[in-house]
Amino acid sequence: MLDRRNFLTTTAAAAASSLAGLHAQGGRKRNVLFIATDDMKSALGCYGHPVVKTPNLDRLAARGVRFDRAYCQYPLCGPSRASLMTGLGPDTTRIHGNNNYIRDTLPNVVSMSQCFKNAGYYSGRVGKIYHYGNPGQIGTDGLDDPPSWTKKVNPKGIDKDEEPKLTNHTPERLGIGSQLSFYSSPAPDEKHTDGLVADEIIRMMEENRANPFFLAAGFYRPHCPYIAPSKYFDMYPADKLEPIPYNEAEGTMAPPWAYWTKPANWGLNRRQIQEVLQSYYASISFVDANVGRLITALERLKLADNTVIVFWSDHGYGTGEHGQWMKQSLFEVSARMPMIFSGAGVTGRGACGRTVELVDLYPTLTDLCGVPNVPTNLHGKSMRPLLANPRAAWDKPALSQVRRGRNETKGKQVDGYSLRTERYRYTEWSEGEEGMELYDYQADPKEMKNIARDDSAAQVRAQLQTQLRAIKKQRGG
């Protein structure tokens, strides 16, 4: 177990690296534009999706590094966001659900944005960065962390008023934040909560253009309910969208704990799936449009050359793969999310196939900006070498985990841990007592064959198991 008393410990090397951020515009510190999205899978044009249109994110990726194997620590909003903002895995934060405030478990932790704030940065948040219920707590602080920010804004747009107009295909699920529900809104972009997020971040840019800033734009889409202006729905005629094929054998290839959506596809018919896909894709394109507004504002204010831009989602999202929807699984589609770096300090271009994690964001951004007094026991690693050369040597795997609670397991707790290397994913439930999974993406890119029990894979399984348990122990598990 890591010693939590050392979070304020610093090193001379970290202090000396403060010069690293003083590269652009006459020695000014680099800014950070930290762009978050909620529940977005890697269904973007720049990731090769054949349908979804994301011209602004595509442009951002073309100017920097797109990470093709980026993974969350926990495919659920609360634990994931707590981990990336502290740089610590869920077993150290002790946050495995959506109802915990980070300082109840780590009262003295120095968060990422707090570290920038302590270094003299203006630290601004608009929207959802730490967890709060989406959409129920829109307009509130939720489980936000006040010490992390100089200023925070909690916008609330017309989409909240439009919730009674939703079409809901899974009414049996509790709460519209966990239902496949949608509405094509006649209201313009700027009236929606995400439009207000962009407005407020641009205002903070304008007000702080002469000072170093860390600005966190927390967009709410494409998290359900999928409410977006109708012009984005019009981009994706529902009858043209193909649901992901599902074979019943996919529902039995892994241990039962691997499946969160039961029954498969929640019993939706073809037309319902098409409408949900239309709504989800529309919500992604709406986020993309707002990201474009932020990039345009940076350029207008002549801040683009001195600002590190990072775009990320808190985890991936299922839209029918293996019959699974949303998150809370350890399959690739749920654990993997988009991550794009661009702007100041990002000299490399193109796709990076190395395995990276959300906990790597904290050490990377503080490294790029030369921020001093960084906690020494972060679980991530600076990705700076990959931002210079996306094909640079890199041997760090990614660790993701979930916890199956008492309701779904009839009283017992089952923890799943999953190790992702560039070729394999190894997953074990209750240290293998409740089952194992092993997928070889070189031979099986869609995870259709679990080879964990194959004799031919025994050596690989043993190696990955040893590696997984070592990292798990290091991170407090």
C-alpha cells in the first residue's frame, strides 16, 4: 500500500523542470486547455469511424498525436475522474462508485489542476470534470473539488427543460442518466448546456489571456439522455445506420461477471438501436462543434502557439459490441477512450499505438509545462517522449478495473482487473477464482475468442498475470 502521507513531497528534479514550460512567447509559461467529454467512445472520424463526422477533432488530431490505445482506470465516471485528476488508481483513491468526494478518502491530495494553481496558474473549470450526476446534477457542484480551482462555473442549458420530451427505449432502467433516451432539440447550440460550457471557457480565455491558465472544459455529451440540436440528428438518418451484429456465443465466451448489459442489447429491436445510434452520433458531433469553437477562440486570441491542448473522455462506451451498452465492462470498447494531444510542446504528428492511461495525464501535463512541486507517487508516467515521437520505445501496459457490487452478485463482491498490452488483454475476476479472459488482438481484433484456458496460451497468460498483479499491488490493490 502506498504511503498517502507523501502527496506533498517534491523533488529537486521536479522543481528544476519548471524551466521546461518556458519555451514559447518570450518565456511565458505554457497554458493548458483541458477538454473533457462524458461517455465518448472512439467513434470519431480521426479514429477511422466510417459514419461519425468530427471535423474539429480530426483537425486537432492532424496537428498533434492521436492515441489509439488509451485506457481508463475504471469504466465509470466517478472512479475514472477521481483517478485522472489525482494521478492515482481506484484502489488508492478508494473510489469505486459515483457517490464519493475525493477528500473524504484523500484529504491532503494535490490534484492536477491544484498543482497548476499552486504554481501561479489561473485554474478554471466549467462543467463536469470531477463526477456529478449527468443530467440530474447539471447546474450544481456535484462532487467537485473546490481546492482544485480558482473559479468554477456550473452552466445549465435548455436541454434540462427538454427532458420531459424524451423518447425512452429503456424505461425500466432507473434514472434518465442510465437510460437510452433521446430528443432532437429545435433550440440552437448556444442554448444548450454544452454550448454554455464553450461560452464560459472562451470568456475565461479572454479574461486571462495575459496570464498562464489551466482551463478545464467539461462537456456533458454524448452522455445520455442524448439531447442535441436537430441539425446534428439530421446528419445521421436512422434507417441508414447498421447495428453491430451480435452472436449469442459472444454472451458465453467470458465469465458472467464480464457482462454488464443483461439481457444482451437490453432486448432492443433493430429500429430502436438505429435511433439510439443516431442520437449518440448526433451528440458526438455536437461536442465536436463546441470543441471547434474553443480552438477558434484560442487562435483568435493568439494563444494557440502557447497552449497545450488535450482532449479526453472518461472511458469508452458500448453501442452493442458483445451485446453491451454504455460502460462498466472490461471489454475493449468500454475501457478504451479517445485521447488527443496538440499544441505547445507537442512536436510529433500522427497516430500512437502505445498503451497509455488516463493516470498519465497528470505527469504529462506538469512535465510539458514545467510545473514544480508535483507529487512523487503518481501512478502514471509522462507521455512526453510519445508527444515528440509517437513511435518511441515504450513498455508500459494499462490497467483497468471494475467492481461488481452486492446487488448483482447476490451478496459477494467480485473485482475484475484487466491488463492491456499492445497485443493482448488479460482479465481476471477475483484473482481468477471467478474466471479469466485473454484476447489476442493480433489474431482476434474484435475479442471473439477467449483463449485464457487454451494450452497454447498458458505461457502468455502466466506472464500477463504476473505483470497485472505486480501493478495492482503497486497501486494499492
